[in-house]
Amino acid sequence: MKNNMLKACPLLITLFVFCQDLLAQSRPTWIWYPGDFEIWLSNNMQNRRTERNTFYPVFWKYDSHYPLIDFHKDFDLTTAEAVKIYTEGAYNVKIDGRAIEGVPQQITVPAGHHRINIKVFNQANVPAVYVEGKTIVSDSSWLVTFEDKEWIDETGKASDVSATKWLNAGSWNFHHSQTLPSACKLPVRPQYAVSTNKSNSGTLVDFGKETFGFIRLHGVQGTGNVTLYYGESKEEALHAKSAETYDVFSSRQSSKTDSLLPSSKAFRYVNIVTSGDVKVDSISMLYEYAGLKERGQFRCSDEEVNRIYDISKYTFELNTREFFIDGIKRDRWVWSGDAYQSYLMNYYLYFDNATVSRTILALRGKDPVTSHINTIMDYTFYWFLSIYDYYLYTGDQSFIKQFYPRMQTMMEYCLGRRNKEGLMQGLSGDWVFIDWADGLSKKGAVSFEQLLLCRSLETMGLCADLVGDKSDAAKYNQYAATLKKQLFELYWNQQQQALVHSRVDGQQTANVTRYANMFAIFYDYFNAAQKNAVKQSVLLNDSIQKITTPYMRFYELEALCAMGEQDYVLKEMKDYWGGMLKLGATSFWEVYNPAETGVQHYAMYGRAFGRSLCHAWGASPLYLLGKYYLGVKPTSAGYNTYTVQPALGGLQWMEGKVPTPNGDIVLYCSTKEMKITTAAGTGLLRFRSKIKPVCKTGTLVNKGEDWYEMAMRAATSYVVNYQAPKPETHAKTR
Amino acid sequence: MKNNMLKACPLLITLFVFCQDLLAQSRPTWIWYPGDFEIWLSNNMQNRRTERNTFYPVFWKYDSHYPLIDFHKDFDLTTAEAVKIYTEGAYNVKIDGRAIEGVPQQITVPAGHHRINIKVFNQANVPAVYVEGKTIVSDSSWLVTFEDKEWIDETGKASDVSATKWLNAGSWNFHHSQTLPSACKLPVRPQYAVSTNKSNSGTLVDFGKETFGFIRLHGVQGTGNVTLYYGESKEEALHAKSAETYDVFSSRQSSKTDSLLPSSKAFRYVNIVTSGDVKVDSISMLYEYAGLKERGQFRCSDEEVNRIYDISKYTFELNTREFFIDGIKRDRWVWSGDAYQSYLMNYYLYFDNATVSRTILALRGKDPVTSHINTIMDYTFYWFLSIYDYYLYTGDQSFIKQFYPRMQTMMEYCLGRRNKEGLMQGLSGDWVFIDWADGLSKKGAVSFEQLLLCRSLETMGLCADLVGDKSDAAKYNQYAATLKKQLFELYWNQQQQALVHSRVDGQQTANVTRYANMFAIFYDYFNAAQKNAVKQSVLLNDSIQKITTPYMRFYELEALCAMGEQDYVLKEMKDYWGGMLKLGATSFWEVYNPAETGVQHYAMYGRAFGRSLCHAWGASPLYLLGKYYLGVKPTSAGYNTYTVQPALGGLQWMEGKVPTPNGDIVLYCSTKEMKITTAAGTGLLRFRSKIKPVCKTGTLVNKGEDWYEMAMRAATSYVVNYQAPKPETHAKTR
């Protein structure tokens, strides 16, 4: 990815915005100050974590919505129009600056040019407005501010409000006047147990696979407590003293009744223990889900890989909720590093922009910046990178225009924390996370953090350009260039042929880890010689500490794929994700170490069942299979241009879909034939063939050796006959 | 007032803190993050403004409380202790970092050294905690933060929280577990009408004087609306189309019932108009008040002055509510310029620190600073000055320590808005208010604003010193010195013998106004020659535009008093405030122009009844009589030292009390005798006498001419026989 890939097609964007406007005009929706509902909702969502029945909120700053918001829009009416007004909060309405007496629920706007202002206060929930007329409707074209600064002096002169900053209103999917944003709830559907058995202490119910939702008790009678111990594993549910989560329901029922528990939990197993004379007939559950449409698809000749893809999808579905969360059992929080991977998976499955932008906004919160995002230095940088990717995949420039100021203040916070050498080093209160890995040093200035900062600065340069701030763009690009130079001067070790892990007290350490080296590959920071050297000296070198989290496996395998090692990666995928399946996993885990056995797999943080068995970062095959096997990726903003470079990686055939902002790219690929139906934008097919390939509808160009390219028009089908090379064996040499 | 006056007595403060601690230990109180309840309450309070029955909130940014707060304190127990826990919000409790399962309402803390943490989430209201044990009680010694940054890494290692900022908890008067801060309400008592008469449109009820509260309808029956038009004047209540406020009560009562209206209003008159067949027997009201104890007193030989003092007291009582507000009818908002004067009056009447600090915190709100306080440049500066005064009068150093960071960011905002010459000039979105005065220029850089900035910078220097930030102190003192020099270089006009009003495009204007000149007098910025020149060329010069608001009359009269013109000022006071009394005022007004007649007195902002007839700034005689007639003022923080310099100003005698942090100073003074009982601290009596004065218990020192001084010990009574000089006549020469 180079910056010039991100130059958007202005026509396409104009057209897109125009279509959005048309759509918006006909359909009112609840609107608010952008970012505010997202913050409010994430506070509520993250509050739902409990540990051993104890409220367990985050340890960073929760921000709030602005409690007082002014909404306005100008309209040109040919005839007078009756308009209904709904709000969440106390409000007033003005037409052309003049307040309407009382609390009007319906107003009539006369013909002509008029401005409607609605000012709403709400401390508990987000001030929101829903306006429903024939042509006057609330949508994101309304402008909002938290300080209108509209005063009148003693002479009646109106104030100069030219400094007031107006943003476009935020919205989501609250399209009916009665679906209040403050009542936001995900949909649910009933699910039933697959088995129920007596346990030592009570009754053990198995729902057959990892799931999430609300337990419903059926036929409760008697006086006493019903305690439900939840388990992602059977062992956890049966271990009353160590189960991470449980609920207690107090009953005083003289006749049988059903009760729905108010708090959602993650589990496969539930052990029901009762006290007193209370009895429970049975339990079922309401499965809670986001209900996003799956647009991406993948199927291939290897059934194990298909199963990995399906379980990845299910793992991702469970962790895609109001926001992209880390895992459903324990934290249920929005973590920037975890979410960053979810965004990427999302581009190959749901392509749901709203969940991405909502998560980005929730993570950022508001000024002033008082800490790194989630308190973690690397997580701040992933936040910047997520905006880079968001723009590349979706082409949504307006998001960057609205929130560039929040990027600025976040970056200024980082730049203010550099050490004497200009490097990021963990200060008191900063968490340098990198990865869960035994003995990983966080001391001094870690190369990995500098690399992420460098990429973040490049993102700032790009976004400054997009918002037309040339001086910022020059500044950040200069910072990035300087830091990139430093990265090699200060961390490259010629002898080890790698970037070392850190500098401590201004001196290079001898320690080499995978992190900076693998990121530098897919960020294209290495020259060709360095790249190949690092592949051998780090990536395929068993003496370098191995990665045991799917979190960092994601990037390790991506780096290998980016170097054409799809054959090797497919085997690794089958080993690693296949390994979890063989242990009976019904969703993918937070940590998987093949060297562990039995209940060792469940322990973490010094707790017997501390580990999450359903973690979003476990679902990365979604991304790898879409981007590096089907081989589809944007090369300029919003898939205005893109490449398709299929790689079977040893499979006999594969087929699938990759979503784009305007339609899906559909692909079938065997060792002999490729069939592609393109979406909007200009595609470039790249592949290798041992024979001269044939395509009746496109022009194939030989690019040297056995590489071929073919330009593809929008919304067109192509069939290519070719012969794939034999599976690569480079990586095997390790 | 010079900076060195503010050096506090460390022993006294230590003793004071110790006493507070003792008091706190025995008495639990609801606590919160300091400043948060104040912001939350001010949002609610300021939302109560209505105009013509329409919700009318402010036009600047409302901030929010932090929704998630961690409270903690360490205790050393000799025996185990049972502790009850009450919160406003979802919470968890930890002892020594370990969470207690569930939602404990009572815990037992074992003997020994233990830390108790309580973490509370509340979006709608302020997270608050009330802890009640034998020795473990919630009070302001608890520490609070909005980001504890307490994470545990994969090895179980606890995070470095040394960068977490802890403040002392905020509290007020919620001393019982069941008096929830979120239910905060001022007390009420019933009041009854003095007359009820038929009006053209309905029934006109007169409550006899300006008042504030909730109307109670008695014996309502029938179906229809009861509309209540409120009037500070009879004319307003009877003018349905122009009354600033009204309420509509809808009745569908088949039998007689009483109803209390939910929203408070300001009025003397209420005109009741009914529709349909609805009938109302009568109305009464619930008077709402803050209930602060009056500690200051003033009585003298002039009955008109006594009446002015009493009506000032009542005016001030009405405007002293949850906060010091501007006026009770219209805005009911917290305006920094208005509040600044209320603080000063408060020091001579209630000496209620809590209402001062609460108002200062509400005005400041939170970072980031996006506008001047109330959007007004001068109001930002008054905010700084109010902290200077607060410390001088109360000696409360902990307030400054807690909130110095908010002073810093506010000042940095100001300094970032200076023009090329380094002067404050109204930028787009800034309101340069100064005063309500016809044709007053706000163009360019106004001298008055520079003067206030200069004083604000001196305040920053002082406070930086108090918090031990030497580099800040040096920086701000340097800025102040530079600006003070500029003030004279750029604005002093030798020919006019005055500071000119403004510079426009880098050039002095010829315009001279009173504002900068009178402030420079009591800030002691002029040398003696300049001071006397300005008195003639500006203060006593009728060709300089006159001041018509009690707001600026406050400072004008203060400047004259500071120059010893008490005789002249007393006559002005009788003229001006006496003038309102002669027009039947039962409280003092926002604006009084003796040249106006009849209903002209009620109009403002182009509205027939726009003017407020009960405005806090109308009560300034409270301050002038206490500080410049009784003559009591602190000369170092918290009345550690103070002067008493009585000035009869032509009165035969006067007597009164001035409150201090530790007791009242009681004074009687006639032309022949002074009796003083002092409070804590060291006093200095200063006075003039035509004979050699006599005091049996103190040592009188002649200071040249007929000036005498006498040092006074704490809590001692003195009688001085002397002879006052004849009334001064300087000012009469005008």
C-alpha cells in the first residue's frame, strides 16, 4: 500500500454522496452529534462485563456525550409543510432564529427559504432528533454543534458565529420515530440445549457450542437461589469456585413461572445449582447477535480449511456486536489492537462500515487526551492505522473530514511523549503491550512501537492532505520520513540481518523478536534484500521466540503471505487452527499453545479459566483467505482500483466473494481455470501460469517469467484458462 | 492588594485542615469527583430558564461529569469494622485490590492496614459514594480518579499507576445516606398573596414584593387551561403577549383539587387567565431559597441607607441559589462577571465558601477549552480574579491545588488568542462585553481587557507559587510585568491624562471610557499622580460616558471609595439605589437609568419587559458598606492579617459585623467612638482623628497628619475615643 493508491476518484465519490443524499431525503432517521452516541453506547456495553458476579468496568477514562446540542438545516420549500418533531431530551424549536412558544410536537414551515434549529438537552442519554415531514427529514445532512455561541447584545445585534464549528450529524439504523437510540438493543432469537445431565452439584446443560445471550429459566418454583455457573468448557461450568462468570436468581415462587435473566453471558455449558426448595424445570436461552449480512464467502477443496473458515465466521459473528469486541466471555470491551484485526476481517466478510466507524469513534473518545487508547501505546497506533485502512477499503472521506481534529490531538499527545532520541518509550502509566509472550521485554524504546508510530505519521500525512491542511501534511510526512530513517539507523543490525527488539539507555539490545520485522515486511519498509534476509533470519528461524497468540499469528502469517508463502501458510493454518478444532473448539481462542494439554488450555492470568475460548483475533483466516488466497485487495480508496491475485496455496480449487463498497467481486479458481465477476472500479488480475493463458474477453499481458496481468472493467465476467505452477516449497526449507 | 499579602500562615492552615479532618472523621458525607457535581448541577439549574414557556438553555458548551470514578482511601484499624456502602451508580468494592463478589452493601474490613476502593459508574447522575462505618467514613480525604490505569499483565504483574492523578473527593452538605446528591433540591416555605383583584383578562394576584418559587393552585375544578402570566411589574403580568414567562396548567378535574406547578418562576404579580369552564379558588406559592446564614450586618444613622442595605440583602438572597446567578426572572444562568460581584458581596454577608467554589467550578467546566467562559472574554478574566479573591478571603489553598491545572489550560487558551502586539482582541466567536452601554466600541484591542488579563496573569503567578510550580510562576509573572508595561506604553494618553479605550489596527483611539481607568485605581496600577489625574479627568468628568448599570457602578464606586471618597459615594448610593426605591423597587434592578420614566424602566433587548428587576449585581451596597465603610478587608490569605479602616462617609454612626473564616469582626463607629471586637488573625485599625485618640487596651501610633494606627490581637474587644474629621468634600467639586 502506497499513499498514491489512496487518491480517490472524485466522480465516484460525488456520485456516492449524491446517492446517499437522495436516499436520506426520503427517509428520516434519528440523528445526534457524531461520535456521541458511539461513546455513550460503548460505556454501556463495556459496563456489562462482570467477573464472579461483580461489576467490572474499564480502567481508562470513560467520556460522555455533549448534553446540549443544536441541530439545524436550511430548506427551500415550494409549499408550506407540516413537520413532526421527536427528540430524546428537553428541546426548543426555532424557525429562522425565532423560537416557537412551548414544546411543539408539530410545526408548519412556510414556503420559501427557512432555517430550522432544534436544541436538545439530555444528560442521561444522547440528545437526539427525529424530524418527519414530506421533504424536511432528519438525516446526516443536518449540521450540529455543542456551542452555537448565538447571543444577542443589548442593541439586538446577533453575535458573530462564524467561529462555531458545525459537523454533519451522526446516525445509524434508527429509522423509525419510535425506535429510540437510547433503547438500542441487538436482536435475539431462542436457542435450546442439546443435552441436560445431572452433575455432582446440580444440573449441567450443554448448548452444543459456544454461544452468547440471556438464560431463560422455565418452571421455577419454590424459595431459594438458582445459581448458574457458566462455562466455555465443561470444566469451568462445573467449577463453582473458579468459573469466571455466574448469575444468582432469587426465587419466591409458589407456582411455576418463567424468568429471563437480565444480563447476557458467554458459554457453552451452564451448571444449575439450587438452594432451599427451589426447582427449575429447564433452561433455554435468547441468542443475541448483530445480524449483519455476510457478503464475503470462501469454499475450497480442503474440508478442514472450510471448517476453519466456518468456525472463524462464527467466532467473528459472536464478537461482532454493538462494536467489535475482544472476546465474549471475559472483557467484552473495545480494545483497539483487537478491533484493528476485526476491521480487516470485516472487510472480507460483512463490509459493514458502520461497525468499523462506530468502534473507531468509541475508542477515541474525546479530548483532552489523558492516556493512550486503552492505556496501551501500540493500541493508539493501531487506531491511526485503522483509519488508513478504513479509508482505503471504504473511500469514506467525510469520516476523516469530521474527525481529523481528534486525530491531531491524539497524535500531538504521542509526539509529546517521545524520549531524547525522538523515540516512543513507555512512560509511567503507559502500557507497552505488543503481545502476550513470556519474558517479552518492554524496556526502553521498542522498535515495534517506532514502526507503528512511523506508519501512524504517514496516516496523519495522508489524512491532512484529504482535509486540505497542507502545512500539517508536510509536517507529519517530514516526521515520518525522519523516523523511518532512524528506524534503520538505530535498530537494523547488520550481523543479525534484522531489526533488533529495542534500545535501552540509547544502546541497541542484542534481542531480536518477530514483531517489528514482520510488520516492516507488509508495510514495505524493507528493500528486497532486507526482506529476503529477514524471512530467513527471523520469520523462518526457530531460534527466535515463537508466537503463541492468534493475535500476532495474524501478522506473522500475513507477512509470509505478502512474500508469496501461501503454501506454507495454508499448512500452518491447518496446524494451528486445525489444532484447536481437533481439541473440540467450537470457536477460536485467545491463546492456543499446542504444547499445552487438557485444562492447561483454559488457564490464564493465574486463573484456572481465565482464558477466553472465543476471541475475535482467533478469526483471522477470514482475512488471510480473502486477501491472500482469493487475493482481492483495494489499491486506491474505496476499491476505485484493486488487484485480484489468486493463490491456491496447494488447494485444488477455491471459490468465494469479496465485498466492495459497490458490489461483490466473485471468484472461482482451480489449477486450470479462473472465473471472475468484477464489481465497480477498475481491477487488475495478476497470476502465474505455466502455459500461455487464454481469456476471450480480456487482454492478457505477459509481465516476464510466468507472470501475467489483465485489466478488468467494472461489473464484467471473465474466464481465464491457464495452468497454475506447482505448490511452492520455499518455506519448507526451514 | 499585593501578592505578599497572600502568604498564608502555615500553622493556621495546618490547624484548620486538622480540625476539618477531625470533623470529617466523625461524619460521613456523600463524595464525588471534585467539580463534577458542580457541573452536573449547573447544567440542570441553567436548564430551568424558559422564555414564553419555551426551553431556553445556554449557548456555550455544557460539560459532563466523568461517568466512571474510582474512590479509595487507606485505613489503619485496631479492630475489624463493619462498613455500610451506598452509591449512586453501578459499583464494585475492593479491599487491598481484591474485588468482593457481587454487589456488597455491607463489608467487614479486618484489623490492620487496608485500602478500600469503590468504583462507580453513572451516566445520568454523578457517580457518588457514601461510606458509613465507625471510623471508616466517606469524606473529602478520600482520593478519586477518572482513570485508575490498573491493569494486570499476563504474568499477574500489576501496572505502574504512578502517573495516575488523584484528587481529593468533592462534597457539600449531603450528610445522610438517604439525601442523594442527584435529588438535590433547595428548601421551600409557603408564602401568600397580599392582594387579589379582578383584572381585564382574569385575576391579578400580588405577592407584595419580588419573590421566587412554585405556584400552588388551590381548588381547581373544570376542564380547560389555567394560564399564569408572571410579572416583576404589574404591567408585565397584565401583558399576556409580552410577559417574559408564563405557565399553562391543563385541568380535567370534576372536583376541587390543589396542584403545585413543577417549574419555579420569579414574580411579584401573577395574572390568572382561564379557558373552558375551569375555575381556581386561589393561589399561594412555595418560596425557594438557599437558606444560608447571614453573618454580615450593617446598621447606621441614615434610614434610607439601612433600607438600601436591606433590599440589597433581599436581592442577593433571591439570586443566591445552587449557584450565584445573574437574575431570577430571565437568565437564571451562572455568568462569570455577575458571579464575580456576588462572590465579593458574599464575603460581607454569608461568607459561604461552598457557593463560591461551586460557582467557580461550574463556570470553568472542563477541558478542552473551546471558548471564553460564557463566551465572553472579560468573563474569563473575572474567573481568574475570583480565584485570587477566594484565596485572599478564605485562605483555601487546597482548592487551588486541586484546580490549578484547569487554570493553566484556561490561561493557555487566552494566551493563544493574542494579536501581533500581544494584546487580547475579540476574535470571531468571542464576545467582548465590558458593559451594557450605548455605542460602546468593542473594536480592536480594548484597554480594559488587557488590564484584566494582566491581573489574571498575576493571579496565575500567585497560584503557580502556591502549588510549587516555580517555572510557571516565573513565566506568568514575566508575562504580567511585560503586559503592565505595555498597558502604559500603548494606552496612556498624556494629553487626556487617562488610559484610552482601545487600539485599532495598532493605533491608539482618542476615546476615553471609565472602565480601564477605574479598575487601574483599585488594582493600584497607577502611580499617585496618575491616580489623582484620572480621578479628575475620568471619574469626576461628566463628559465621559456615564455608567448606567449597577454592574459597572459597583466598580466605579469602589474606585472612588478606594480613593477615600466615601462621602461622595454615600450620596451617589442614596441617589442611585434610593432612586429605585422611590420607584417602588422591592429588589434592585439589572439596569436603572434615572432619565427614564414609567414602563421605560422595564424594557430591554427590544422587549417590553426584557429587563430584570432583581439582579444580583444590584446588591453591591453589601460589599461597599462592608469593605469601605465598616472598612474591613483581609490583607493576607484567610484574614490571617487584615485592616479595619472605618469611614462614616457623613453618617453619624454605623455598626455591623464582617465575617471571616474564624469568627466575625464586630464594629461600632460614631464620630467620637469606635468599638471593635476582633476575630482570629492580626488586625490593624486605621483611622483619622482630630484629637489625640484614647484606647485603654491597645497601643495607638500616630502615622503623621491626623492618621492613627493600632495593632489588634485576635478575639479581643477595643474601645477607641477619637474625633472623626468633618465629611470630605472633594468629589463635590465636580
